Amino acid sequence: MKVLVVDDEPLVRRSLQKVFEKAGHEVVVAEDGLQGVEKWKSCQPEAVVIDVLMPGHTGPEVISEVKPDKSVSIVLISAYSGEYSRDSVKQLGADLFIAKPFDNIQEIVVAVENLVESKRN
């Protein structure tokens, strides 16, 4: 599976990249929303893990600009979890919200794999 990770925090980007690669997935990274739009359009990922607040474009703005089809699994991540719920992220075009800091980064890989698999079937 090809995963796009979009986050302005280098530690988060590297950590997610490593854990997805260790699980055998191809990973493309972007360090802000503008780069996220470009890479999303060029790499055609099956899954996107994207931060909510970033320079350039926010995560929701990136999703709105790309207008992905329903086959792409999208996970929004943010340290500002109070305003996001399962229903609110769906309205933004995402499938799941995960709060930072992560309790268990491996759970993100499992969640993304499950989302992708459910959309394939």
C-alpha cells in the first residue's frame, strides 16, 4: 500500500514513515499542506495520514483542494482533539481522527490497513 504522510513536525513525519515502512508499505512524505497537495496528486496514495494544522494549507484545506475519491483512506491527526469527532472528520472528507501525541504508533498502521482493506472489499 502507498501511504502519504503530511505533517509539519519532522519527528512525527519520520516516526510515521518508519513505522509504515517497517510494516512493508511505501511511504511518501510532505512537510506542509502545499507540498501535501502536490504529492497527493502525483503519487496517488491509497491512504493519507494528515495533520490538521500546518503552514500553507491545513489538513482539511488539502482534502478540499485534492477532492479525493472515496477509495482513498484519510486519517486526520492533531494535538487539538477537542473539536474533532468521528462525525466531524467525516464531514471534512476523512475516515478517522487520531489525537497526538499517539498512545501507540503501531495502532495507526493497523487502523490505516483496516481502512484500506475495508474500502478494497
